[in-house]
Amino acid sequence: MQKFILPLVIVMTLGVSAQTKSELTKHFEAYYEQMKNQGDVQGVINAMTHLNVLEPSQQRSDTLAYIYVSEGRNLEALNTIGIDQNATDSDLNTEVKAIALKAANQPQRAIVFYEELFKRDANAYLAYEIAEIKLQMKDLAGAKASVDYGLANVKPEMKRAYYESQAPYEVSLKGALTYMKALIMFNLNQTDNLDSAINMLNEAVTMDANFNLAKLSKEALEARKKEGAKN
């Protein structure tokens, strides 16, 4: 008789376990929808984490990492999906790694993912991001090529956000690319290209009067020019 009791207990336990898992999954799916409706980001993260534990999937991990990076929680995003590049990475996975690594001041690693995104879907937005990173890496030729592509393909409705001031603001992507081109031009030759860089920054400010970063850069270069004239 004991021979039959043990298998019966195991079958019953597995049945209860499966039922519990199914009930938990339904519960957290409902919880996820409720948190999303309430705009509770932490609640969404909690629900998605539980769902990913109950029924792991790369899609859920990618979505969870995207939520983290959207909230500026870059380390948590990278801890969720890692930093390795895989041929099977989704566009969302690749974008999260690019954004998070750039924010974590890891340009050498971030550029790999931005260039992969550009291969998949070349556009002016990505051209700006690549140019900015390459300028930081002192790859001026690569930065210039990216800006040139961006300016050739930018559309009037495209915008770029900046967060260096107390109040975030948006400017036209064309203005942002013009600003980036001015910085690259100046760095290519800080003496001969000084006037051209100032003129280009003035062009960017003319396009977008609220472009604070371009104004600051222009003022810095004009101060440099005055200082040079005194000497």
C-alpha cells in the first residue's frame, strides 16, 4: 500500500504547485495592468519582476530593463539584461544597453550598441547619438561623418531633448546636429576653425532661441576669441 501512497502524494503536490503558479501568474498579470492604469512605475516593475520569476522570458526581461532605463535606473537595467552583445538581441534590448552604458559613462561599450542600432535602422536621431559619443572618444572623423549623415536625413519635425539646465527643454534635431557639428569643427582645429564654430553655434541658436547649451558654448568660444585677441 505504501508503494502507491508516495506517487499519489507527489502527483497531488505537483498539481497543487501548478495550480498555485497559474493563480499567481493571473494575480500578477492583473496587478501589472492595475499598476499600469494607475501610472505606478514601481508597481509595474514589481509585477513584471514577479511574472518574470514565474514565467521567465527574454521579452519580459527586455521590457523590465526598458522600464528601468526610462526611470534613469541604468545599473538595474544592465543587471537585468547584461552588457554582452548577442546576435539574437532584440531592438529593445540593444537600445537599453546603448542608453544605459552611455549614461554610465561607458562610451567604448555604448558605441557598439548604437552602431548596431544604426545598422538595423539608420536615422538622424541615432546619427546624433553616435556623433556625440565619438566626439567624446576623440574620433572626430567618425563624429563628423555621423553628423553629416544626420543633417542630410533630418526632418523638420524631429526634436532632441536636453537636460543640463534646471528645466529640461527641446530643440529641433537639425539645430542639435548643427551644434554638434560646431563642436567637432572646433575640436578639429581650435585656432583656424574658431570663427566658423562660433558662426555655426550662432546658427543653432537662431534656429532655437531656447537652445541653452549652444548659447553657453558660443559664449565660451567668444570669450576664448577675445582672450586670444588680447594676447
